[in-house]
Amino acid sequence: MFEIHRAQGGGYFWRLKAANGETLCHSEVYTTKASAENGIAAVCRLVPSASYRDRT
């Protein structure tokens, strides 16, 4: 689940939460709520084709 929050210094950011409530990741601070929503939409579009690199 994504949550949108207001940043202390102004603006908005999102957090991606797991089913157990743990924060998995968070975004940069956006100047508008609409920009934060667009960021969430971009993540949702990209996730199906995302890959990863093991750099251990």
C-alpha cells in the first residue's frame, strides 16, 4: 500500500508499506500532492518489468 504524507518543510512524499505495516521504501519530497501521486503511478507502471542487481 502507498501512503502520501506531508513533509515537515513543505511538500509531499510517499511511503510504500508492506502488509505488516513496515515501510519498504519512500520517495523524495515533491512540491505538490499531484506530483507525489504521479510518482506513485510511475512506480506502479515500472514494477512489472523491474530487475535487480546483486552487488554483494
